[in-house]
Amino acid sequence: MSNQPVFIFNEEVLKYRFYQEHPFDQFRVLLTNDLLMEIGALSKEQLHSSVPASLQALQRIHREDYIEAVIQLSEELPDPDWILRAQQYGLHDEETPYFIGMHQAAASIAGGSIAACEAVMSGQASHALHLGGGLHHAFPERGAGFCVYNDAAVAISHIHEKYQARVLYIDTDVHHGDGVQWSFYTDPHVLTYSIHETGKYLFPGTGFVHERGEGEGFGACVNVPLDPYTEDDSWLDCFKRTVEQTAAVFKPDLIVSQHGCDAHALDPLSHMHCSMKIYKEMPRIIHEAAHAFCDGKWVALGGGGYDIWRVVPRAWSLLWLEMIDHPLAAQLDHSPILPLPESWIQRWKEQAIHELPTTWLDDVNTWTPMPRRSLISEHNLKVSHLAMEYVR
């Protein structure tokens, strides 16, 4: 097996765009790529392209009538009958509206996640990253939460069918990974794990500890719903203890992780108060688990993240730095406030809608501490214990 991780990138994923003001903006992928190249951490040799997922691959998760709806609504002038039916497929509102070229762009995202999994399972690479992926809210019969095709579920299904692999799916997005969970809710060979802000207050309103799988899949579903305004230490304490225990019990052949970075305090679509610290530490915890339990086989996907200037490029760069064991990742352990490259800041500061950060990690000493910190942490700890009661 090669020790060289691969970075999957296809420009088609940049065409996955709903409308100008929509919060889901794939420009964040380009900003991340540019930051990594600026520090010399991403080379042409590491970049790998991919092809769109086939209809057969998509049909492993999505219903044929839904895929046909996506294809028809991707036309420049869709048939009026399909426009009337768009709502029943979750594609006719401000959240996940249909757009020209939707099928090709969404299939390209799914194809990128399949390519990442294939690279690792075939032995081409030890790890693979596909930042364009991680669209975890799509269901077999409808789109939801900015997601048209569920690339993570499609890729996992492909790998499970081809290699009979036991897959541990780890979702670190602040929103519950509902679409992936329900796709494998009765499957004992795919364990879905999600840490997120509790669905009491945040979309999609699911992901409670009592959701543990059904039938043969009971115990192969873990949810760790945390209270709003959770900070770094509580988030990481809950994540580390539950992920490590889950991996040790389940013994996966492959880890597929989703890295939405919307639990950051600056993200506009959640209520958490975490810093860049969790986006440095979570990849390390997953990386260690991959080497401890499945011979290093690790595929990472993107996901949510709606402050595309101040949060996403740093968080996703830290993920890749961990994957390739870049020296900067270790440096940040000892010098947390290392500067971002000034050239990158200068290149984008005029276009940015916020003042760009100047350091890799956040100086949380300047942040106002959250009220009820101890109560939030105590409640989160109880939840993390409850989440692990039936893992198998």
C-alpha cells in the first residue's frame, strides 16, 4: 500500500450551486486548495480526478423515480409537469432548490467519494480526501438540507457491496448525519456515528441517543447530541471517548469520516461555540483510530461549513495536514497561534466579506466564556455515556 494519501478533486463539483445568496458555496473548496498549495502541502502528484457516479451506483441508495426527477429538473427549461412534482422530491424550496446541471454536479460529487473509497480499498493509497463530498442529508426518495445525492451513503454502499467491508462512518458535522444513518439503519455491517448539536434546536431535528438502529442493525448506530453553546473541551472529551470505544468494539475494515466544520462559533447556521481546535484534534483522533483498528484505511469527506472565509479553509486544511503527517500539524501543538501565509490573506482579502483570520488556530483567550459552561459539559458527558450503552 502506498503511503501517499490522495486528494480527490474534480472541477465539476464547483458547479453544485443553488443560487447566488445560498449559504452552501463550493468556493470554499477552491479557497482551501489555494491555502494548501500556498504552504506547499498539496502537489499535483497528490491530486486525483474522478468521474461522475453511474446511475447504477446512485440506485444503490436512491430510488429510480427520484433520480429521474433530478435529471429532468436539471434541464435549462424543465417540463412543467416535473416542476409541479419537484416539491414531492424535496427540490422546490429555498433550502434545496433544483438548478441547471444539478444531476451532473451531484453525480460528480458522488463519483468523487466513490473514487476516494476505491483508492483506499484497492490499496492505491492509505488515506483519501474528497472535500467536495459529505452531502449527508439526502434520502433515497428526496433531497434535503442542501443535499441532492447522498454521496457518502452511495460510496459506502458501493464499497460494502464490492469488498464486503465493515464500514465505520463518523460524522462530525454540527447537523445530524440523518440521511446516512437511515440508509443503513438495519445494516449490521455499517456503523453510523454522529456527533452534533441536539436536534431539539437544530435541523434536521433527529439524532437522539435512542436512535440505535433496528433489527440486525441494532447497536450499529451511535448518536452524541450535544447542548447548544458547547465549547472545545466538552466537544472533544465526548468525541474522543465515544469514537475510540466505537471503533474498538465495531472493528471496521474502513473508516469514512464527514468533516462539516459548522460547529465553529463563527458559523451562522448553528449555536455551538467551538474554535479551530476541534478541527485540528478530531482528524488526529480519527487518524489514530484508523491505524489502530483498520490498517490505516481512512477516507475523509467535506460537509457543512458556512463561514467560507474565516473557518472552512483553515479547518479543511488542518484535516489534510493531519492526513499527510505534515510538520505544521505537530508545530501547532506547541505554537498554537502560528500565522497563516500573508500571501494567501492578501490574495483574498478584497473579495472576502469578513476580515480574514491571521492565524491557523483561534486565540480563545480573547473570547467571552460561555455562561452555564459546567452544566453544559456535565449534560454532554451524561449523553456520551448513554450513547455507548448498546454499541456492537
